[in-house]
Amino acid sequence: MASPLDLIPDKNIAQSRSHCPTRCGKILTKASFPPTPRTCSRIHHERVSGSMNEGGSVDVFSTGGIIVAIRSADCLFWRVRKMSKTSLPLKNLRGVLLILIVAFHSFSAYIVTQPTTPPAFDLPPYDWRVFPIIDNERWLGFDLFCAFQFLYLMQFMFFLSGLFVWPSLQRKGWKGFLAHRLVRLGIPFVIGVYLVMPIAFYPVYRVTAVDPSWSSFWAHWTALPITPTGPMWFLWFLIALDFCAAAIFKLTSGGGGFVADLIEKITQQPRKLFAIVVCITALTYLPLSALYSPWYWAQIGPFEVQATFAPQYAIYFFVGLAIGSQGLDRGIFDEEGTLVRRWPLWTGGAFAAFFLWIIPAALIAKMPNVPVKALSVIGDLGLVIFAAAACLSMTGLFQRFARGRLPVIGDISEHGYGVYFFHYPILLWLQYALLDQAMPAVAKGMLVLTGTVFANWGASVLTDRVLTACRPVFTRGVGLLGAELGTNGRFGVSKLFD
């Protein structure tokens, strides 16, 4: 018989025995399940929501509006039909964000504000890490698009990543969770940095190289005093934040006391949550932006991150962690909540905040004798306001308009990890191949985006099939690791955000 864990399609389902108290209450029908955790009820030889395929003694409980059935004999989890209504909007949102990341990198070769000539490969400050491929064809529309995405996209990625961490900690325990994350994120990080990134940056070297051969590139690559990581930096930083989350979980014993009550009150009110996030991110971002450029990367070995944005990423991750701990069908994810009902107001506010950033930035760049410090502060405030407003407004928009399955977006979301992992080398090689082609910037950008998405998709599907074929070996290795850590060895197939 297949493991019941394999039957669970949505990782939001709580899978911790601690969620099922021994006391029994009256929860017998689908309609009677409340949106908050309750005690369980024992049902004998009865089909629950039409999903049980075996008789026996079954414990049933609800958490966050999700029904979960447990065989009391061995505490294995069985799938039931009622799923969180938040699952599809979040899945669609994840797919769209991944496409936006690919689009951002695809269009960056054609923005007007790029340097006029490619930077030298082996001379500091190694600006080719920020501007890998520089094309002579430019379009201002790509500047606006990339600026818009640059201000909030990675914050949103960390926010979504944090949403699923607390349920995963409850499901696996902190040891199993960390073991899973080290395998799931750590191994790809090492492979990505030391195998994929040299392939990705080889065309960048060829643009300015006297000897474009691989051997010459490898000699220059290994002589660099830095370790370029490209988009792989996201993985190690996420691991570091996961360790912090596991420490919090361990210290609070999975609960939280009055802190949990305070978090619940805040996360139930989008305006209050917005104000708190803006204040905290402003306090961390403004001092750093006065010291460092947005393009400055702090690095120790293969661990690099944008110095000015790193605190924001951590804040959004922990905001997601807090919201995820309260369930994903309440607060900002309530389909009847204020965030959904007032989506035009939130969306309009996000665009207004974007102009609050871009107007001072344009004045500083184009106008002489302007009060740079004052405009910089205004622009920085606009940035943090826009990031928070964009994250909340997009959440409301997808809760309102993307509740159903979107075929292409859903498939990309399903293979999201692979799409993120493979996209950079593919798009850099496509940008390099189009350098000498007489085409408008818009056509080049769209060709790179389309080619990267579909090539990514195919590479991800192929990788998933290979990993599925190797799953018995992987499962055995993970099982041994879980046994050493005192876990049950079940790690399942998860997404980038699980």
C-alpha cells in the first residue's frame, strides 16, 4: 500500500499528531468543521467525506479549515476531499512570481540604464554579476518593468517561503524539518554554485574575452577572488532563515503563548499588518541605503546577499512565518476579508507608492542641484511602502480573481523549483546568442522570456522524472538521515516554498 503521505496533494495540510488531542469532541460532518483547531472525534467504520477506502478506527480533526483523518492504529494520515480554499490562489501566485523572476532577468539585458560597454570579467568590482549580458538594443519600457519588480519581488518570494514553514515544523519536528531543508536546498545550492553557475557565466566571459575557449574561461573563473552565485544565493539565505525559524519553534515548543495571540490579532487586520511591516522595514532599510548601493553584494565565500535588502528579506520571511502559523484561510487570506473586498484601493496604493520611489530617483539621476539627501529619504520610504503594498495587493488580487486552476501557471508552479534553478544559464545563453541579431529590444526580450520559460519547464519536468526514478535510493538515504536525527524518515516531494 502506498504511503498515505503520498496521497496528500497539498503540503498545507497539518500532519502533526500534536494537532489531534486525545480528548474527543463532536465533529462528525463536513459542515460542522470550524476554521480553527478543535479536538477530535472517533468514528468507527465510516467513510469521511467519501475519501476513506478502508474501514477501521479513525480520528478526525480540523486545522485552518482543513479536514484531516488519521488512522488511530498507526497515526498515518489520509487524504480527505476538503482542501484549503487558499491553495489554488497561492499556487497561481507562486507560478506568476516565478515567471516574473524569469522576465526580470530576461529583460535586464535590454534596459536603457545599463552600462554602455560590458565590464571586464576579471577586474573589480565585477559588475557583470549585476549586468551579465549588455545588448546595444534598449527599450525604456523594460526599465520601468524591471524597476517595478526589483522593489518587491524577492521580498514576496521570502514571504511565500515563510508561509509554509510553521506547518512543516509541526509536521516534521524541528530536526526532521532542518534535515529536509538541508537536503532540499543545501545540495542544489552546492550543485548550482559550483556546476551550474560556471556554465551560466561562460557566455558573459566570451563577450569580452580574447581567448573564448572553455579552458581559458576556467582559468579566469578559478582565479576570481569571489564566488559568483547568481540566483542561487536565495537558497542559502533561505536555509539560514529556516534555522532561525526552527530555533523559534524549539524555544516556543511549537506554541507561542501571548505572542501567538498578539500575532493573531495583527495578522487578522491587513492595515495594521501593513503599517507594522512598513515601519520595521523602514528602520532597517534607510540606514543601510545611506551606506550601500542597492547593487552592493556582501559576500563571504559562496554566501552572498544584497546588503541593503537582506534585513527586508528576513522580515518578510518571518511575517510569512507568523501568518502561516495562524492558518491560511484567515486574515489576509480570508476570501471575504477586507484585502479581497478592497483590492482596488490596495492596488492603487501600491502604484502610488511606486511613483513615490521613482520620481525622486529620476530627479536625482537627471536633475542637477537637487536636494539629494531629502529626495533619497523620500524615495527609500516609497520603496518600503511599495514593497509592502505590492505584496498585500497581489495577495488580495489572486484571492479575488485566481481561485480556479490556471493550466500553464499551475504547471509552472508545480515545477517551480526547477524553473528557478535552471532559468539563469538558459536565459544568459539566449541573450548571448541574440547579441548580433538585428532585432528590436522588445522582440529580443520576448524571445528570451518565451524560450527560457519553455526550456526551463522541460528541464524541470525531465529532472523530476529522473529524480522520481531514483526515488527509492533517495528515500533510503533520507530515511537513514532521519533515523540518525530521531525523525520518521518521511520527507516527501515538496515545493520550493515547503
